[in-house]
Amino acid sequence: MVAVAVAIAAVSTSAILVRWSAAPSVVKAFYRVLFMTAAVAPFALRDAADLRAVSRRDLGFAVVSGLALAVHFASFFESLEWTTVAASVTLITTQPVFVGVGAAFLLSERLTPRIVAGMALALAGAFAMSVGPLVVDPLLGGGDVASALAAAFADSTTQLYGNALALTGAVVGAVYTLAGRSLRQRLSLFAYTFVVYAVCTAALGVFAVGSGAALLGYPGAEWALFLAMALLPGMFGHTVINWALKYVESSVVSVALLGEPVGSSILALALLGEVPEVVTVLGGVVVLTGIFVTQRGRAT
């Protein structure tokens, strides 16, 4: 459990590091995954036999998983340019809900009433977080619901756009998880992560070049942030979580991951002076409760 606690603390720094960097979102994502690929490469070479044995079918799954991970990072990083850390990180955390839906349709996993209730609760909270902050203030000012909604969607779309990006990141993150589930059963941890990270790096590189973003010419502080993104939330966060799954029940790890939005929000308050709105906090509590119920339902 000490390793899990360290991992949650590490992943909680992700949104803060992204906010501190002034580089384009796709560039931040590219270098984070590039440095993560470089970090796991020596360990993957140790499992070279696994790499040589990758079949065409497995390579296809790796490409899908890597592309989904690329869109996940790009969406998450860009969402932080448009919405609050609390909203972005909490909405990204809805990924297990979409994994549950995908597993039911693609892997024929049974959806119990508790899982369905948890999913509904999490999605209701996500909707409240996305739309709530845009309409609460107008309503408190005496406007009617229809007018407030119309005004919010017409004139105050910035936060809604950021929240939509975060939800997109959660959906494609679920695709990454589902596509990688089959691969992970046949490949070692580092062989698997190396293949997927390499595909993700290539995809983000193409996105960056295609968007016209510069890949070079950044000051030393930016390179330090790129490296920190790879080491803290990347290697000490997600990689440690993958390692801990061998020793700690997956249900315990899944519930522990709900600490990420809390940690990120506390850091955002302390380091960025970002105070989330009341409706965002309440919606986040509903989201986390829904995810907790979903995970408990999957564990039983």
C-alpha cells in the first residue's frame, strides 16, 4: 500500500506540471511519452524475446492502444488550457465507467444493477460538473433555466469545451485500457509498455508536426518540466501502479485512484491559487461516489 500511496501522490502532480509549462499541449504530451518510452526501453530489451514474438494481431492491438493513449494525453493536456484542474482531473477519472460499458459490449462482461447505478451516478455528476458552473451564476441572478442554458452555451463555452475534452480523454482512455487488456496477458509489463508508448510517441509526433507546433527551441525550464511529467506521474505514478497490481487487489488500487482528483485539486489550490466552484466540488463528489460504487460492483 505504500507504493500505491506514492503512485497516487505522483499522478496528482500531472495537471500542475502541465499547467506550469507554456509549450503547446501536444508538445507536452509528446515529450512526456517520448521520455517514458526511453525510460522503459532498457527493460524492454531485457524482454527482447517477447518483442520479437509479437504477432500481427498483437501489433494491431498495440497500434489501437497506442493511438488511443495519444488522443487521451492530447485531450487531457489541452483540457487544462480551458477548464479547472479539479474539473479536468475528475472528469478524466470517469474512465472506469467507460471501461465497464466497453467490457460489457466487447468482452461480454456482466453489468450488475450496482455497476449500472454507479455508472449513472458518475455520468450525472460529470454532466453537473460540465454544465453546472455555466448556469448556476445566471440562475442565482434571477434568470430562468432556459435562458441561462441558452446563454451559457452561446457565450460561455470555454469551460464547457475544456470539460468536453476531458470527457473525450476518459473515453479514449477506456479504449486504451480495453485494447491493451489482451496484449498485457501475453507480454511482460515492459515489453507491453514499450510497444504502446512507442506507437503513442509516433502518433503525438505526427500530431505536433501536423499542427505546426515547434518541437525544439524551448528553454531549459520547459525541458525540466517535460522530464518531470515523464518521471513523476508517468514512471513513479502509472508504472508503479501497474507494478503494485501484482501485490495489491485491483479493487483496492481502483478505489485508491480516486485520490488523484483530490490530490490534484489540493495542489492546484496551493500552487496555482485555483479555487473550484461549489457546483464543481459537489459534482466531483457525485462522480467519485459513482466510480466507487461501480468499482465495488465489479469487485463483487
